Amino acid sequence: MSQEIIGPGYTYASVTDKISSIVLSRKMTLGWLFGFGVAFMLVMLLLYSITYLFLEGIGIWGVNVPVGWGFAIINFVWWIGIGHAGTLISAILLLLKQEWRTSINRFAEAMTLFAVACAGLFPLLHLGRPWFAYWLIPYPSTMGIWPQFRSPLVWDVFAVSTYGTVSLLFWFVGLIPDLATLRDRSSSRIGRVVYGILAMGWRGSAIHWHRYDTAYLLLAGLATPLVVSVHTVVSFDFAISILPGWHTTIFPPYFVAGAIYSGFAMVMVLAIPIRAVYGLQDFITMRHLQNMAKVMLATGLIVAYGYLMETFMSWYSAERYDRFMTVNRVLGPYGPVYWALILMNIIVPQALWFKRVRTNVLLLFLVAIAVNIGMWLERFVIVVTSLHRDFLPSSWSMYYPTFWDWSTFIGTIGLFVALLFLFIRFLPMISIFEMRTLVPKSEGD
Amino acid sequence: MNKDAPIYGLLAEFAEPEALLEAVRRARAAGYRRMDAYTPFPVEHLAEELGFHHTALPVIVLIGGLIGCGGGLLLQYWISAVDYPLNIGGRPLNSWPAFIPVTFELTILVAALSAVLGMLGLNGLPMPYHSLFNSPRFALASRNRFFLCIEASDRQFNREATAKFLSELKPAGVSEVAE
């Protein structure tokens, strides 16, 4: 049973009914209201923090010379990395014909979308004058000026906005047939109208399916190099600079691996409670959790290799600033953060080698949480320790996050969770039509 | 339904995709052309059995990607070397390697947009009204039933004869779809 990707005894009808009933007929529970309420309050905290930021400027954060990039960039990289697992699950595993992706791809894609939304906020907030954010887009302005295309920060604008758009398209295209199911099965007039408009008159015609499959496959093929390019461009923000600790060629591959690593950890953090609360153990089986644990283990090892090579190269380069940076990163004032990162990101996940851990839902959940914290600490270490010791000791300084740093970060977690709660309530969190194709595998038991 | 009212077509309902595939095969052999099958998930070879082999979609996506690629590169070249030349660290104005990331992203963006809009456009979606939705059974096409609809516009279509033909295919039911 634990090796199956769908429980026994399901038919086309029962798969459809089970997933659509979560949206259509399940009563709003106290638990949902409570969870959404807490997340909603955090969204209010986020709005409050942003309002204060707009009134006062980024001086309310802990950033100053020389640490000009603080939480905003750490959180940006962390969030966008989390998004990558969604695209990986939906696109790369589709191209590799990994059928086990079917029950987790929908909410992994939703997770991507919401994570990109949270990520996209931070560079805008960090602009100082966010009302001029549109200057980043090339348009014929009356001022006669244009963006500077040799800057990785401009590349970022294109990478992240393309990523957000393509993720949205991919997610929406995947939803169309399921929206048609909800339209046909909804008993309320509002439901029929709203889902009907969103389904755009989908009828499931064989010829439409043919084009649909082609479009979906092409989108997957386009999203695969895209996801690799996005975190590569994000790493260019650092790697293109000449700062010790940032100026290294290993950044692009190790950023991409770290992104997938943290993303799978986040999918795990979300999937484990969701399958328990909504009774979806037959659709998100232990096989799914085990496979994700294995992906985490593999990408975690790539990340560990990245740390190792970073350290090795700073010694091997014989470059005094680089060597100082590494020693300072490990033993300096932020040393404990570095060791916490090694513990969370490298040591704890080694538990996934053991099948007993991979088959224990609670332990998996804890390891996934540790990885998410570890990956956040990684970005903290990269951003802060590289900046806080400038070339001249007279400009050395420490960076301490303020209340507003934390409130903005926690606020985006609230935004992420609130959007997920709404998604689970109003849209099918598992792709119904793709689950139907697995029904033949459900027979026989 | 009024017996003389014009109808859109005849709808046969099947419980399994294999039965539908067989029905489509036999309907093609009997000479019917204006028909379509409706299923709750993509059924392999069904479109081919209906006589639909190639879609223009890949070509549309390729053209979209080329427009994104060429347009992106040209835009950056024109901005950086012609309209607004800036000396950045003594690099040449047309420092094309620095333009590759944005060119790549725009290639993907335009190609993805053409894939989705092309698919919707070729499928004629959004289509708020369609005669098939008049059939009360048709809601099951998005749940667990597989349908074959022979349209009244087919040259060979005859209300009685086609209905008789369809019922010989051992469907779970045959019904008329109001125009």
C-alpha cells in the first residue's frame, strides 16, 4: 500500500466527488476560520508595516552602511526559492513522466504563485521610492531615459515577472478542466456562474484535449529552463558583484539546488497537515512523501557540496579578503548563525537516509521545517556576513533586524498562508482530471 | 422536446473510454464526419480516430518564441546602443552577452503566452454558450461519462437512422441535443 500513488477502489466518479466535495459541499469549519483568521491578522500586520515604511522610508529597517541589503533581499531569495519546487513538480516531473506528481502538482503550483507574490513584494519595498517601480520597465517615457540592461537587478525584474506570469498561466491552464467539473457539479447559482466564467466553456472535446495536451507539454518544456534561469539570475545579483563571499561562479547551480531543496521542504510542510485534515491519505500517499524526502536529500547534498566548495575556493584562491571573509563567516560575530545553518541544512536532513524517518510523517515534517529555517539562515549568512566587514575596518558594522524587519517578514508568511487557505476553500487542491487518469491503477485491490 | 424543433445533434453516452473509442471508429467507418467526442480526461488516440492529426500550436509557439527572442534582443540593443547610450565600466555599447538573460526571459514569456492564447484561440474558447450544455446528461462529461455527439450538420445525418445507428453501438443511452 505504501508504494502506491493512489489508494484502492476508486472510480472516475468517486475521485471526482471526493476532491470536488472539499470545495463544493464541505461546510466551513471552525478550524478553517481560525487558521484563516490568524493568517488574515498577519496580513494586516504586513499592511501596517508597509504603510509605516512608505511614510518613514527604509530607515525603519536595520539596514545601513555597510549592510545595505538586509531582510528584504534575504526574504526575497527565500520566497522565490520556495516557489521553485512547484514548477519543478509540475513541469520537470511531467516531462520525466513521473506519475506520482499528479496529486501534489496543483497545490505545489499554487504555492509557487503565492511564494512569488510574497517574493515580488520585497524588492519593490526596498526601492526606497516604490512609487517609481515602473521605471524598471522599458517604456518610452517623456524623460527620455531607459533601464540599464547590463545590471543584474534589471535582469531580475524580467526573470521574476516572467516567472510569475508563466506560473500563473501553467496553474490556470491546469485548472480549466477542473473548473468545468466544479461548474457542472456546483449546486449554487453563484458557484455555477463563477466557475462557469472561469472554465470559459470547456467541454472536454477530444480535439480540445489534443491541443490542450500539446499546450500543457509545451508550457512544461518552457517552464523547465525558466525555473533554472530564475534562480540563476537571482544568484547573479550577488555573483556579478565583486564582493568577497558573493563573487563566485558556484552561485548559480547551488542557488538552483537550494531553491529546489527549500521548495520541496515547503511542499512537505504544507502537504502533511493538508492530507491529514482533509483525509487525502489515499491521494497523497506515503510514496509521495518518501519521494519528496529523497529529492530533498539529493538537493541537500548538492547544497552541502556548494558550501564545501565555497570554503575550499576561498582558501585555494589565496585571496586575503576572501580568506578573511570565510574565517569571519564561520568564527566571526555571526558564527552561531552559520553553524545553525549547517545544523539545519546539512546535518538534520541526513536523517532522511533512514527509511524509518522517511516513513514517519511527524519526523518528515520536523526535518522539512528545519530545512526551511536552514535555507533562510543560508541567505542571511550570504547577505549579511559578506557585507558587514567592508574592505576598510573603519566601515565595519553589525546588522540587527528591527521590529519592522520581522513584522514585514512574518506578514508575508501570513499573506502566503491566507492565500493558501482561500485556495483550498475555493479551488480543487488536487488536479481532478489527472487523478482520473490514475483510476485504472486503483483497481485490483 | 418538440419533435420538429431543430436539434444540434445526437448524443451517445458510454461508461468506459474503450467503448467510446470503438464507437468513434465505427461511426467513422459508417461515413460520419461532423462529430466530436467528449471525455472527462484526455483519452489517447481519440482525436486521431476522429480524423484530427495535427495542430498548428507548436508552430504558433515557435513563432512566439522567436518574436520574444528577436524583439528582446533588438529592444536592448536599440536602447543601450542607439537611443540611450551609457558608458558602464567602459564596456562596448552593444555588450550583447549582458543582454542574454533578458532575451531568454522574453523568449519564454512570449512563447508561453502564445501557447496558452493559441490553445484557447484554436479551441474557440472562451465560449459562454454551446448547444451541448442543453443536454442534462452532458454535465457528466466532466465527471465519469464519455460522450459521442454526431452533429445534425453532418451530410449523412438523419434523425431516426442516426439514432438507430448509435443505439447499435451499445451506449448507456442516446439523447437528442436541442439547438
